[in-house]
Amino acid sequence: MSKLNKLASNAPGKAKPGKTERFLADGGGLVLCVQPAGGKWWRLRYRWGTGKTRKAVAMSLGTFPDVSLAAARARRDEARKLLASDPPIDPRAVKIAEKEANPESLRALASEFLNMQTTGAARTTQRRFELHVYPYLGNKAIAEITALELLAVLKRIEHKGSRDTAHRVRSACSRVWKYAVGSGRAEHDIAAALQGQLAPVNAQHFASITQPAEIGGLLRAIDGYSGLNAVTAALKLAPLVFVRPGELRAATWSEIDREAAEWRIPARRTKQGREHLVPLSEQAIAILDDLAPLTGPKGYLFPSVRTDEKPISDNSLNAALRRLGYTREEMTAHGFRSMASTRLNEMGYSPDVIEAQLGHVEKSKVRRAYNHAQYLSQRRKLMQAWADYLDILKASGDTAT
């Protein structure tokens, strides 16, 4: 394996992902795991136990670049001191003890609050906390954290160029602090006071291809994609169903009714928190029929290559598009929604039917309920017509609508 300790300090940043997980050793058990999707995790490998119980274990030391090479080496050295002590101490036990030592820490309160949530967004929030907040404030009592300390964390995110993430983290922190206030573990919501302290987020639109001839070229490129079966199938299905990428990648076979040609996405997995019905075209069913013997009949449609218990990563589709030669300024996984919305509107379909199929929620509850029932048959026809239209573009690149 490559030796990072013989390279410059920015070597982790130069480590490129491959088709499978890569392991780059730095010495002393420190390893950088480079995921195919681009994520980089520090791991410390060592042996623990005695006699027959002695076995190889691995402990997470954080992610790069949030944990630099120097910081990872320092954490490795601290762990090895524990292993060399008399008697030896397992670094994992110390790590767990530190997390559990303060039940009123930000980490404890945030985990407690997020575990009560049922939406998929809670997992995303937990991940953001692990990356951006816990390394700096996670083990500190929530009541002792000052607004300036939290602002410093948010500004660190902002200075990396992730303004939107900084705003989302502040909003999530505000919800955690309100929970802490309500349970008597904090006096006030310090995150609310920081609402005007971050640079505004400029409205961004997900890059999308909307011109018919270019759509045809993209579909032909997708047909020629030779990646993992799960990613390939998801990439082919994406333009046909145009749901949000997170809804697609975490789809399960229990949500699919191939006989009824329906996909019911449960409320806990949708952005709007309500069940969303996706009528499936003949072309979509064909893709699922080919996929079923590979990943069905239970679990995820698109399982991770490492474990069936998790779906493909949230970057898998975008990474596949990059391998096909499309930059993030040209096309994104989310862009299939804009593609469908733009073309279907230009083709003369009812905007209300299109909006209903996109899963956009009407403000009026009465109108929302009415649309759900009124437009279902129209949505079925729309989805089949859209799939047929994509076949025409794929076959010829025709610009006719």
C-alpha cells in the first residue's frame, strides 16, 4: 500500500478514488480509506485481546479534510500510548467513555433529539453534525457553549465555501437548542441569535440538460455506462421517475408493486413528509425486472457494494455522471427533475399534473387532497408518455416535442 508519510502533508487531498475502496497506509496502523464515491476516512488498525480472543480491530479517527493528516497522526499517537500502557487500554473504550461521560453535552442532546425524528433528513443532519460540529463542540455541555463558539464553527463551514451547509447547520442547531431549553438543559437558543451573522446564500439551481438533442445524447451515454449493477440501474431509472436523488437511492423492494406498476415512497422518506406515488412506465418496470434477480426481492433496490444493509451513497449518481463526462455545471442527479419539468411544460402538459408528480405540495390542504385524487389517472398517462418520449430522443436525438 502507498505510504502517506513519505509524501507531502497534502497527500490525502491528492488521493484519488478508484472503482473499489482504497487503503493508503501512513504507518503505525494509521490508514486513509478512500471510498469510490470520493469520501476519505481515517482508520487506526491495531490488535486487541489476549490469546484466542486477540483480533484485528479498526477505530475511526474522523474524516479528511475535517481531520488533517497531522491531526490524524496525533490521534494515532495518543491511541498507541494507551495500547502501550500497563495494563493496556483499548482506545475504543476511552472514545466511548468520553462520549458518554457528559449526558448534557451537545453530542448527547443532539443525538437524543435526532433519534426522535422519523424523516430521512435526520440522518443527513446527524452526518452534518459529525462532520462540522462534534469535532469542536460535541463533548462540551450544551449550556456552557457560547454564541461566539457556535458562530466560529459556522464560520469555519462558511469559509470552506459551503454557505448553504452553514445555514442548514445553524438551523439544525437551533432545533437542538430549543429541545434543550424545553427539557431544562439550556437557558436559551443561542443559534437563533446567529441567524443574521452568516453570509446570505445565493439561490442556486441544480444543473440540468433540457434541450431534446442533448437529452438524447445523455440517455445514450447512460445506456453505455458500465459501472456497478446498482448504480447503473439507478442511473437508468432516474430520468424515468424524476424523484429526488435521496428518494431514489434509498428505495426498497417493499415500496414497489410491479404488478400495479406503482412505487409508493413512504412519508418518512419524502422531503414534504407525505407519501408520494410514482406511476411506473413499461420502461421503468423493465429495468426493475432486470434488477430484481440481482438485488431483490427484499431490502434496497440499489444496495451498497460493501453491505446490503445500506443503499448506494448519495454521491453515486453524480459520480457516475462525471465518469460519463458531464461536469457538475452541466448535469446533476437532481437535474433529472428539472429536465422532466421543463420538457413536460413545454410539451403542453398540465402544470398542476406535473407539479403533483414532482411531489410539490399545495399550500391548500383541500386543493392538495383534490389534486391527489383528480390527477392520478393523468399522472399515469404522463409518466408513460414521458418514457416513450425519452425513447424517441434516445433513438434519434430528435428535437421534436
